[in-house]
Amino acid sequence: MVGRSWPVTQEQVKARPTKENTCFYCHVAVGGQHGGECPLRTRRVRVRVALEFDYDVPECWDDDMAGFHLTESSFCFDNVIQELLERSDKSCGPDIGCSCIMVKDLEIL
């Protein structure tokens, strides 16, 4: 971003050390400004993600009741985060859950 300062810090260099004591990505020395193409220069974007997954509700509920429970009741979506993590695919590694199979749409707003 224009006008923002992007100094190379010792902490960043320690995280990905190089022989020259520079940024691993843009090769600028500590105290200098990260190069314009350096990935450590970030900006924030708003992202909308649509997930699709199976969720258990009481058998006697119709779709309207299930929808009410998930959108208009005291239900909090935080209640299913752990369940989603437990269901996540382990294709990224034995200790790393991957939820990519649940993502049906991703949009930068």
C-alpha cells in the first residue's frame, strides 16, 4: 500500500534466515523497506466463503425447522466449528485438517 512503511525486521529475518541477514523473499537488509513484490507486504481483503456439509438434526424436524434452528434460534455457528475440524480431510498431513472439500464457493468482495 502506498504510504505504509514496510521495514525489514530482525524477527522476520530470524524466521527465515539467510546468509546475508536479509529478507528471505526480497533480499533487502534489516532496516530497509521490503521490496514492492515482497509477500511480506500485505493488505487485507474481505472474503466470502460458502461451505456445504452434512449436519445432524433431530429426525422429526422438517427442513423449515432445521433452517430455523441454524439461522433464527439461539444456535451459534461456533457450535459446529469443532465438528467441522474433526471431519476435515487429513490429506494435508496427519495432524493438519483440510476443509477444502467442504468449500463450494469463495469470492473476494
